[in-house]
Amino acid sequence: MVPAGARRGLGIGELCLDSGGFWGRRQEVNAAATLRHCHDWMDRLGWIANFDRVAAGRTGGRRPGWQFSDSEVYKLLEALAWESGRSADPSAESMWHALVERVAAAQDEDGYLNTCYGHPGQEDRYADLSSGHELYCFGHLFQAAVARLRTHGPDRLTDVARRAADHVCAQFGPQARDGICGHPEVEMGLAELGRALAEPRYTEQARLFIERRGHGSLSAIPLLGPAYFQDDVPVRQARVLRGHAVRALYLAAGAVDVAVDTGDRDLQAAVEQQWAATIERRTYITGGMGSRHQDEGFGDDWELPADRAYCETCAGIASVMLSWRLQLATDDVRYADVIERTYYNVIAASPRSDGRAFFYANPLQQREPGTEVLPDAVNPRAEGGVRAPWFDVSCCPTNVARTLAVWQTYAATIEQSGSQVLLTIAQYAAGEVRAVLDDGQTVTVRVQTRYPDGGHVRVEVVDVPAAVQLSIRLRVPQWAEGTNLTTADGGERAAEPGWLTVPGALAAGDKVSLQLPMSPRVTVPDPRIDAVRGTVAVERGPLVLCLESVDLPDGAALEQVRLLPAAPVDAAGDGAVAHVQIAALPPTQPGALPLHQLPTSPRNGEPSAPEAADQSATVTLVPYHRWAERGPSTMRIFLPTT
Ligand SMILES: [Zn+2]
């Protein structure tokens, strides 16, 4: 048996994706376009130059950007570190060094680093913990430093981060200021830095921030209340995630880090329970989280309207970060299922295919084609419909950049106990695993697949050190009823959803393959979600499909479409073809309320015949992640049935 805690994710260099696959292609676009795009926007808006002004002592006057704009520079740094580690891209490397110089030059003598507060002409440090985001920015600085440590080892940003973390501990330690940040993030950053540098003081500071939260110490923002920043209930007493979705998820992720590193089983169990309740009742079919626009927050249980879904891209990213920590901590396959769903249907949906425009909100239904986007200007953040190059609050583009760059680090885990090695492949893409064992030897395994275009996944053991007993475990997704496994000896057997351990110890040359069912499937939402009752969604493999107005017959509108539930939905391209009825709509009367009496019930429960004006048609459903790529359109995931 493998001892607890021995499970780890692969480093970015231990799984090399083939180019051209679903994620390989996105990583190439991210490297070639998105990183530079983010850099140039922040350069143009003066967000990077804010660091130069602090370094030069010229901080009076108007400062461009929100108070948290430093964090976008740090998230770009994190993306650059991962990308340089993944591909050794020289342009990512030179951008990293140039940015780190400018950031480092802005650090104060005592380790404080922020371009908005604490310098001549600025507000005092920590004068507004509710909204100032200073500790939040530190959290992203720490994560950028950790990305560099994990890919290249210590460098200049390590020193910057260490000095900043020491400053935070001095200012907010047990004998110091009893404060927390309105936007969680520093907890996760400190815990990660503490782990990467083997510095328990940082983990302890993260623990303090988590324990202090939930006692109403932050000054409330009008109309929002303490739940907005999870200051209503202590983390270990909360039953479900609530308030601002990104904040809630970052806090929960930091709590898992602390729980794992301090052996706090109660804290971990509390977050596991919050995750389960949130997934069951407060999460969209896409994996999106947050149904309220007003506070970018979770709604009540079952409050999941498709058209008013907020589903901020960053909340999807934060959800993956939380699920990943819980997957490592518990080995529960459900976390890997949610990571897959969210990566394909929230994170992949955000960037346009050229990597230079992004969705901030990810609604599941668009009633009017998006037209408001400014193609070469800063856009207001919220509404969906058209991807925008940059936002006033531009958290999502840099978050997408750092998250696309690390897809493979979520794909597999390895556990070692003496000569026993268990390699778990949880997410599928073509590529090569070269996992480094404790003694420096490597296990090499090749994965061949066209997933998610196809459901065949072939795993071949290329090399295993002589003394190693290698086991391989594969994930059969929760949706994949009817999966088959072909074992190394050619035997075939059915595989249930969950973890699937390939029988026997595997040797070089052994091949196993999984056949996942990729036919479109119709999914009925829980009847307690009032907003989509009477509708169905169509999914195919890990992809949620949608219907766009550009795929409708001439003259038809999206609200006329009714899916014929008895007719087959067939695979087509990367989507599906569905048989639908284009229903005649009830006549409208200007000035009358849109209320209609039910028609008299037909006898014996027989469905009424379609109206004479109804027409049947076949329509193409496309993956949700690429909706609005063909120009502005209306769109819906949940389709009413006849
Ligand atoms: Zn965001």
C-alpha cells in the first residue's frame, strides 16, 4: 500500500503533450498570443509602469488601474514561469526577467510591495482591508514565485516573495494586527510558498488568516453583507460555499492546503462537505459557479438560471484549483470529474480561438446577440455574448493564461512506496508521461488518443526501471456508462465509472486501451432547478453542447425550438445533430401581460398534435466552448422538449 500523502501531481515537465490536440493547441495559442496580449494591454494601460513609479518615488497623482491591478502582473508572471518551464520558450523567459526586474525594484525596504498604497500621495498601507486587496496581491505574487521555483528553482522573484511573506508574517502574525483580506488568496499563496520553501511560518500565517475569518471583522460593503467575503461563518463551520464565488473558492482551496500541511482532518472534512453541497446544488452543468451578477456570487440552492448565469471564468479556474487539492488529499474520483467538466466547458470557453479575446461571464443562454464589445478598448466586465480583448476589471485573461499553461499538471498523479509505483491518469490527451521516481529513475508511458473527438485512449508502457512494480489506474468518467477496457493480454471487460486499476504489474511494451462512449447523450436537469424545468441538455463525452442561432433554419428563432425527445441525437463533427420542432409561438398582444391559460388537457394524457404551423427540422449542436466564434449569436444549452 502507498502511504497517505505520498500522492503527488506531475510536474509540468513530466507530461509532454503532443502538439495539435485539444489542450496542446490551446497551450500553443496561449504561448504565441495570449501572454504577449496580456503584457501589451497592461503596458498600454500603465499597470506595469505603476511599479516603475513606485521605484522612482513618483507616486503622487492619478494611478492607472484598480487597486488590485498588480495581481494581473503577477498572474502573467505565473503564466510565463509555467510556459517557460513547459516549452523553454525564449520570449516567455525574456518577458519574465524584464517584468521581475520592474516588480522587484518597487519593493519597499521592509518587504511591502504594492503600487497603490503606502507611498507619498497614496493611502496608508492596510487602511482598507475589506477592499484594498493588498494581501490578495501578495497571494498572487507568492504563486508566481512558486511557479518559478517549481519550474526553474530559486531566482530573484523567490527573494522578493520571501521578503514580502516575512513582511506579512510580521504585520499579521499572532502578536500583530488581527486582520484578514477582503479577497481571499493570500492563504493559498502563503501555503504554497511555505510548502515550496519548506518554511512552516508561512503555512502558519495562512492558517491564522483562515481561522480569523468568519467573525464579521471586515467592514461590510453596502448591500452585500459579510457572506460576500465569507466573513459570516468560520470556514470549519460553513455548510456550503456562498458569497462571491472566486473568493469562496480561493478561500476553500487555501483551507485545504493548510489542512493537508498541518494534518487538520476536521478542516479538510469541512471543505469536502462544502464542496459536495456546492456541486450538488449550486453548480451549472458546465461546471460554472456563481449565478448572481450583483455580487458575482453563488445563489441559493437550486438557483441556477441559464440566462442569468454569471459563471465567471475565474470562478471556474478557482473551482479546478479547489477540486485538484481535494483530489490529491482524498483520492476521490469525483474531483477529477469536476476538473474535466470545468476545463472543457468554462475555461476552454473563455478565450477566443486566436487567444486575444475572452469571456468574463459564461451564461448558459444568450437571448440577444452580443454587440457591445469594443474591439480595441477596455470593456465593462460582465455580460456574455462576445469575447472582449480586455476588461476594466481584467482578472480573467491572465487567469486563463496561467491555467491553460498548466493543464497537464492536473492530468496525472503518481504514488510511490518502495518499489511499488501507482500512476493514475485522470485526464486524457495524447502525449508522453516521464514521471521521475524518488531515486531519480523515470517511468515512461505514452498516451495516444484524439480525445475528446474520439473515445479511444491507448496507454503504452515505454519504460519501467527493472525493480519497479508499476500499476496504472485510469479514470472512467462519471458520464461514461458502457466503457470497455482492453488489457495487456488482449482480454476485454466492461469498466464502471470511477477509478479503474489495470490488473497486474505492467512492463515495457504492455498496452492497454479504454473505449469511452462518445455518443451524444441527453441530460435532464434536477427538477428543483425551476429555471430549466422542462428542458434537456445534450452532452457528448466531456463536452456540453449548445444550439446557436446561426445554426437554425432561415427565419426560425431560438425560442421556437423544441427537441423531439424520442428522436435520436446523432454525433456530427465535434457536436451533434438533433431533430427538433420549430414551434409556432403564441400570438403576442402589445400591452398585454405575457400570460396564457393552459389548453384543455388532451384525454388519456396523449400529447397534443403539433400545431399546423409547427415544422420539423434538424439542427447542429456545437460544443459550448466554441460558441460565438462565428459572430454574435443567440445561444442556449437547455432546450425545451415537445
Ligand atoms: Zn475573472
